Amino acid sequence: MNPQTSPSPALDLGGPPVLSVTAFLKWAGISRFLFYQEVKRGRIHPRKCGSRTMVPREEAERWLRDLPVLDTASHPEGP
């Protein structure tokens, strides 16, 4: 790349383009059981390469955006 040019704004240079299942679990803070429940329900779409299961970063971010927002009015804080 020419030092005079900057990378395209669409490029995410802050991390790998795909996450292993273990890396996704750590990133999302969920259990392996919940991950595979989400896959079964069609809420997250991992990719396979041989025996390796991977989650594209864009898919991980889409999954997070699509989670329902907690309705705080129906979940008041404790005493």
C-alpha cells in the first residue's frame, strides 16, 4: 500500500476478520451451549472450513445488534 493513501473505511484493521468459536464466546460473554442454541435457532450463522467453525466479525456484530433491547420499565431495579 502506498504510504500516501489510507485504508478504506470499510476495512476493520482492529482485529481478525473471523473469530473462532472460543474467541466469539469470550467476545460475546456467552456459553458454548448458548452459542449452539443461537445457531440452531438461526440467530447466528457461523462458517465451516474443514473441521473449523468460524464466525465472521460482521456476523458477530450483526448478532449483537439484533439482540432485543432490555425494557427497563418492566425490569425495575432492586430495593
